[in-house]
Amino acid sequence: MDEYRLLPNEAVLFDNGEGLMLTNLHIIQTTSKGLFKVTKSSKIFPLNQIKVYEGKAQVLLNEEDGIIDVYFLNEKMTFEIDGKKERREFVSKINEVLTGEKLSFGKEDIKKKIPGTKFVAETLKGTVDTVMDVFGKDKEPENKDVRVSQHCISCGAQITGFQGRSASCEYCGTAQQL
């Protein structure tokens, strides 16, 4: 099989040199075999089939594994790219083609886990709960305004109000506690 040939209105935006190419129209994944790297097959994924949500292309980058998940209208594809810079460039270029905006990868965008934070958070929560129990404080204030409905004791019409308070019937005017 021959290598992918660009269309007249197509331009290469990214090429990792290992079989993954991004153009302004497609993602092209080629697999090569043998000593002379003869192209065995090419898969072509149209960019206009990638889902966009809230102004961002649904291309998710997992920094830890180096995996990029691309969500198309009918399927999900996973791509692996070596190098953090290359992965970010690939994701950013796809978003730029689909939405017109480049992505920034600042420190706030990259979620890094600090070992042991889950254990510390659970320990602190348990300590706070214990202190609250000792001092007799409720963790959350209870909502004392509970809305209830019942029938009027005089005429049988439905009366609604808050539990423990008095309400008057709209039809006969009888006051009663709910």
C-alpha cells in the first residue's frame, strides 16, 4: 500500500515520524513492517467527526501514560505519542483546527497526584468528625422547615405548610397545626 497522499486543500500540522500524522482535515495512522518500513496499512480519521463540547475538542490527554483518547461521533480511538511536548502539540493543534483556539497547558491544567494525600484527607476528616461528636455539634444543620400536606379537620380540603406550624384552610378558614 502506498503512503498517504495529501488532498489539494490539505496541509500537514503534525507528524511524529512514527506513523501518526495530523493534517487540517484528518488524523492518519500508518503501520509499517519490515526492514525497509514498507507501509502495510493506513487508517484515516476525519477531524470533522471529533466531538466538541463547550468549545473544546473531545481529545483527552493522559500525561502519566502518554495516551491520547480522541472521541469521534461513532467511536473512541487511542493514540500513543512519545514525548510530552509532542503530545501537547498534537492535542492543541486538533483543538485549534476544530475551535480556532489553542490550548494552554499551564500548571493548573495538569493534575498531579501527591502520594498520601488521600490518606491525610481521610485522617483529618475523621479527626474533625470526632471533635464535633465530643462537643455535640452537628456536622450539618438539619433543615427544620419540612413542607407537609394534610386535610382540613373541618371541611376536608388540602392544606400545605411547614411541619410544626399552624396554617389556615383557604376554604373554611379553620386554623390548625401541621
